Amino acid sequence: PDLNGYEKFGLGNVKYNISRIHITAVEFPSASISLIPGTGIKLVIGNASLAVNMNWNIRTWMFKDSGRSTVYISKVLVTAIFSTLLDHTGHPSISLTSCRTTSGDIDIKLSGKS
């Protein structure tokens, strides 16, 4: 979905719109799954990366601009714990118990009219 809204900065508001958000690349070079006795499953994804393209536009009382942007996120670490249970019918079910994500580097490239 598109992202839009406004932020208050100094002398006025900045209205923004981010649209046509597309994930163009995802890499998981290091991933592992392990069992946690009595709890469930632990998933660890290390050194992942992601590239996203989007359109953007901003408007203030003084100027407006728009363009394209590419965001590169790298050195991402995801650790997730899943609980494994049997539901009321006796079928196995899985639910996310905890999830933690950190990223190391974010590189944003903007192209616009200004």
C-alpha cells in the first residue's frame, strides 16, 4: 500500500506520498532452523539484504518535488521463535512467539526534479 501523511518541521508541515512500492531483490545468504525442546522452533536469518524501489513526492508551503527512490537495506539479522502446539482438534499449529530484527546499513538513492 501507498504511504502518505505529513510531518511538522520548523516553520511548517511537509506533506509526503510514497507510492508504487516494489521489492526488487531479497537475499538470505545465511539461515538456520533449530528445535527448542519444549518450546518450538528458532529461525535465524543473518546478513540478509533487501532492495526496494518507489515513487515519492513532497510538498511544503515553499516548494514541491517528486521522483524515484531506491532503498538498499543490508546486514539484516532476523531471529524468530515459533511455538508449536496441538489445537483443540489435535492438529498441529504454529504461532509466532517473538521476533527481533536489526539492520546494519541503509542506503537511500533519490532522484527528483530539484
